Amino acid sequence: MTVDELDTRILRLLLEQPRTSVREYARVLGVARGTLQARLDRLERDGVITGTAPALSPAALGHPVLAFVHIEVTQGHLDDVGDALAEVPEIIEAFSITGGGDLLTRVVARDNAHLEDVVQKLISLPGVVRTRTEIALRERVPHRLLPLVESIGRAPGV
């Protein structure tokens, strides 16, 4: 799918002002509400816009410790371990990866002792061979997509 300049402006508004109405977005962009709605529908249909849920802070929810846990899995058990990970509420993301390990999880915890409990739970899952945990000290670049959207929406050669 191609993202043109109007799509980029729409996506910028969605990212910068997520709680604004479609009518207000149309006014700010200087386009008809129907045009804007058609664009939003296409962006959703094409999978560019994947949700409208609010961004939540695990730290504000009492889980300030962030860790990345690499998991090595017994061959043939990747799907089973992946399903089991989905049952652990402290795992907020999990990916199959290449390189060291088979899975990379993003884990939040109340404190280091709680993180240890979560890691011990992961180690005990059938199919898990070993884990390696890295604790994040400080967020240097927050999750963001606007710079990517803007770079895609630029005309070639700009």
C-alpha cells in the first residue's frame, strides 16, 4: 500500500491528537468528512491503522520494572511455549526471533523480586530450555511511529 501526503497528515493527527473527532480532523486538514472517513477506512482495511486503544503505562499500573527475556525452546515446541506465554499477564509482547534464543519477550514487573518470580515461571514452562534476562535501565527513545510515517509519506528524493 502506498501512503501519500494526505495519508501522512491524517496519520500525524491520529498520533498527535488521538482523542479528536473525525469532524475535527477533517476541519484541521481542510478536507470533506467523507473524504477523511474513506481514507481512514482504507488505512484500517489495509492494516496501516491497527487499533484505537489508549496507550497505557505499565509503570503507572504498578509495574515499573521492564525486562527483555530471551527464551530458548526445545525444537518443535515453539507454538506450545508461545501459547503458554500468552497466559502470563506480565508478558506484554513476545516475538519469534533469529539469533540467540527462539523467543524474545517484553516483561513488566512490580520490582526485581517479582521479575525473578516471572522468570522462574517461564523457566518452568514445558519446552523452555533456558532464559536470559536483560533489565531496561531507562527508556532512551519511546515507542514512536511518526518519524517513520513522515519518511514514508515524503516524495521520493526529498
